Amino acid sequence: MGPPWAQNFLTGALCLPVFWAVLCPACCSHDPPIWRFTSSEVLIPRKEPHRVDGSKMPDQLSYSMRFRGQRHVIRMKLKKNFLPRHFPVITNNDQGAMQEDYPYLEGVPGSTATLDTCSGGLRGMLQVDDFTYEIKPLEASSKFEHVVSQLVSQYASEEDERCTIPEEEAIQELEEVKLAESPRATPVYLWRVHMKQANIHYTISNSLWLQEKNYSRLVENVVIINNIIHSIYRPMGLNIYVRVLFIWEQWDYVDLQTIPVRLAISNFGLYKLHAWFHKIPHTTSMLLTGHKVANTTYFSNPGGLCNANWGAMYVFIIRYHLFLGASVLAHALGHNIGMRHDSAGCACFRRTSCLMAPVPDLHDVASNCSFEALHKRIHGYDACLSVRYPPYYNFPYVAPRCGDRIVNNKEECDCGSLKECTKNTCCGTNCLFTPGTLCDMGDCCYRCKYAGPGTICRDKLGICDLPEHCDGKVEKCPDNFYIQDGTPCSPNAVCMRGNCSDHDLQCQALFGYKVKDASSLCYEKLNTIGDRFGNCGLKLQRHGSVPAQCLPTDVLCGILHCSRPENVPGGGEHTTCHDIIVKEDTEEHCFGYDVHHGTEIPEIALVVDGATCGPGKYCLHQNCTFHQDLYFDCDVQVCHFRGVCNNKKHCHCLRGYKPPNCTDKGPGGSVDSGPPPDREEGIRAHIIVSLNQELLLIIIRLGLFLAAILVSVLTK
């Protein structure tokens, strides 16, 4: 049969249960709940059109099935971007070195009931009010038969399972959670939420590995668990994604046998902080074990989310049904976020108890209290839950194949499907170049050949940027290069990362050419407050990020304040404008942006780096910095006054001089950005062509003249 958590194995993504609680200052319980199936039925799901008119909708499925005397229609929608394309699974060998494995996973369709269709049939969980059902294919059936079983939990004593958090710790302010004379919370779709995301690091302990010893099964189970948690938290505005999976194959990296659970999880947090957190940053960590730690079945650090050390929790997963174990983790995650147990006044839609109930059970819906707590936690100044981490490039979890439009190790190109390949003359359907082809894509690939030397592939975007040219040898454009940071570019700014902008220019770019920088009074009065309308960026704290007050010397590098524009521009979603009046001797309008963390655009509300903030001082990361602290060390004498230094501190020569030192005659440019076209050679070629054309014209005219004379002589 295998361990209980692996029984009824599936690859779903489900709207499921939760269970357990929090001890001060962490949450733990001492005995796992008893679970069982109360009834089972055999049925045959019938596939139905997803829309009334019978037409198909992409990535959506519908099935009709009858159980417990009622007909149910399950509508499923594919979950996209649930896993990173490159999904790291890292193990340790007998020398302690970290190794990587290559799992093969596919996308998982799911909706209100979380189901999987990847392994044949339907596998997953259905939640109907307070009833939880498991569905899976009937083994050895040739008629698409499935078994539906009702899952319940039962306890010897509820009091033994209740968390013993102190009364004063558990009190919740009822004024914040009561709904207008309603005993139950409203449906979650009435909540207006902006989606955030938590990227979870999972670790499989050595005890759990020894009981499974199956990489594929462990990976699959972690994906199922994360799918369930994702389905629970998504209605509250929080997506739960898998960031990385560690498997302690040889031994546990922290002591999980002889020390108190609080100390064990604290050591686990310190280990991942110092060992690899900065290499693979994440939101929080979940440790899954095959044994109890200090006689507890789970533990969570309250409020530790987004903290590199305290973002950690543990669950003794092996004794649970897989879905019940996922519920425990979802509950533990709630405490890690900062939620408390539900109390009087807390209710959830069409459920008798909710996610954060003090007594564990199968839960899949959060209460109004949990919504309120989560909303306060994730929609404040917390950049952690808005950041989009760069992918960890080690391997894809989808098996590579010819036709996926991704050039893999043994492929020269990949033009996609057969239909797409008919439009591509460079790449064949076998993912190899066609005869005579040198390249298929790239800014320096032109008609299946390398573009000629000097062809511009990336033009400059401003006075601090530099152009890049093809070298005629590869299909890729050189990296982006720009003038070295700190190079003066205007009376009020220096170049920073290819940009030249001061307060006036930034205001004009945002609000119109007539708008100017606001009075210095706006910066002095507002940016020292440290709220959403005046700050110097964010500072990290254990529970997230908060606006940072500007020091008096840094006020000109905080939130940008401009004069009042004629028309209020639209900054896009999650963006608001403010128009604040400050008074001293006169009234001054301070107009600017306030940008939420939910946006995936640069922080346009802040003064850009490189703008002046005083004599010989310029903004850098919201600090007013002396010019010598910008590490500008370009000596124009090195370039013989015929060029500038780029961001690699190499000379970019003016046209007419040759790199690297700009001493000899040449086309200009640098050793980094590719050779620009030789204008003199082009002029000489043009002159030669022009002379040849004129000479040909003279010869033709002379021939016609001689022919005319010959004809006249013959006529006479």
C-alpha cells in the first residue's frame, strides 16, 4: 500500500482542506488526526461540452457524474504558470555535495475541484459544502469507471487537538471581522483583490526519503500538495508557486531528532539562510518529514513569511492522507503569514468551520477573519510578495522535444509545428538547418545568413547609450553597452545605466513638457514623513517592507514631486497620483505618483539615479552621494580625447578613430559593441560606382553618335 500520504496518489491541484493550529509563539499539535473513508461509489464520468452551444474553449474541460444521489458537473480550467519552467530538484550525495535531478512533469488541469487528467482518468478531490470526496480511476476497468469516496477525520478528543495558545494572544477584534448581520461570510468573488505570489521552498527530510526512495513519487506528491495550497489561497489574492525542492537523500542537514521543535526549525531557517537562500531566493520554506520532531506533528513560525530566517515551518506528513497533509501545511502557512485562529464572528461561505479553525479538520475555505488578516499582511508595503524571481536555470521539468520552439542541446534550430515550419526557410522540421543556412534567429541573422559587419542591431536610446553592431560572425547582437556611470551629461545630471535625467526632465517625461520640478519645500516637508506619498523607498523588516523616511540630506532623492500638470495622466493599473499642498510662506503644489507593489514596472514615483541633489552630489539608490563615490574613474587621456569610457571601462571611439585607444584611423566604436560601418570605404565605393556609371553613359552616347554618322554615310 505504501505510506498513507502516498496512498490514492494523484497529480492534482485542489481546493482542499486544512488542519491544525498554533502554539505561542508557534503552532503545533501532538497527535495526527484519524482519517477514514465513510463510503465509496463506482461511477462513469461523462465528458460534456464546456459551453451551452457545444463549442470548445481552450484549456477547459467539463465532466458530469452522479454520486450520493445527485448529478454533479465538474468544470475544470488548466492552471498555467503553476510551476517554474525550470523546476529545481536538488539532492545530496554521500559526500554532501548537492546534485540535481531531472523530473518530468506536465501541466495539471483543475478548478473548484482539483483534478488531474495526466495519468489517465480523473484523479483528485471534490469539495461539496462540508463534504470532501476523493475520485480516482477504478483499477483494471475498461469502461472508464471511477471510485468516489468520502473522506472524513475523527478524533478521540477534540480538546486534545485544540491549540493551547494563550487567550490574550488569540483574541481578535470582532469589529474588523463582523459582517452586516450575516452568520456566514460572503462568497470570495465579492472580495476585490490584487494578486500577489508566494514562492515556496520545499525540503524532504532524510526520514521521509528513506520511506519513499522514489524521486518521481516525491516530486509528484510535492506538486499535488502545492496545488491544494494554491487552490485554497488563490481566492484570497495569493498565488502559491513551487520555487525549489530539496531532498536530503543521505542525511538531515539539521538535527531533527534530539532537540526541541522550535530550535530545530530555527536551525533549519539559519541553515537555508546561510547555505543557499541568496542563490535561490524564496518567500518561505516547508520541511516535510517522515517522523515526529520532538513529539509534535507540525510547527510554524508566526509572521515569519518573507523573512529569510523565520520563513520556515514543518509537517510530519507521512501519517496523513495526502490531502489532509496539504491542509495541515496550508494551515501552517496561515500562521507563517500572521493569521490567527478563527474566533467568534469568523465564518466562511457554505462551511461550518474554516481554514484557521482551532480544531483540525478537512477545510478548504478561509474565513472573513483570515481574509482580513491576509489582506492587511500582503497589501501593505511588502515587496516580497510582488517580486517576480528570475528563473533558476538548471533544467526544464517538461521533456525537451523537436517542435517546442525551444532550441535544445542536440538541435540547431526549432521552428515549431509543421505549419509554422512551412513559413521558415532556414529551419527544417527535423530541427536542423536547411542546406546553406548559418542561422535561424537573432538580431544579426538576415535571410538565414549572418548580417554583414557593421550592421546596426541595437541603436542608442539616448545620449548616455551606445549603439551595437553585428560582427558578421555570429547571429547574436553584442550585449548592451552604455557610457560609464558618473559621466556628466547635462548641467544637472550624470549618466547612470545609460540614462540621463534630472528632476525637470523626469517630470516632463511623466506629466508633459510644460511641467517642472516642484519646490524644494515639497521634498523637505513630505519625503521626511515616510508614508506612501513621501519616502526614500522601502526598508526591509521581519514582517515585510515599510516606507523609509528620508534623511534631510536625501530628500531630493526620494519621491519625485512636480508642479501641477494641466491634465492628470493615467499611470496604469495599481497607480495613483497625488496633489498635496504644503504651506510655509506660500502655497506649493506637490504632484506625483504613488506606485503599488503589485506593478511589474520600475518605481516611476522615485527620483531616478544620476539626478543632482546638491553641489557635486547626485542621487544613487535614494541616497544623495558625492560624485567621487559613484566610482567614476574614466580618464579621457586614455582615449586621447577622442572617445568616452563604456560600462566596461573600455574606450568607445569617435568615428574616424580605431579602438582600443582611439589613436589610429578607423571606423570608431569599441572592442565590445561590434565594428560600426566604415563610412570612408562606403564613400570610396560610391565614388567608384558613380564614375563607372558616368563612363558607361559616355561610351553609350559616343556609340550612338558614331552609329548615326555611319547611317548617314550609307544613306548618301
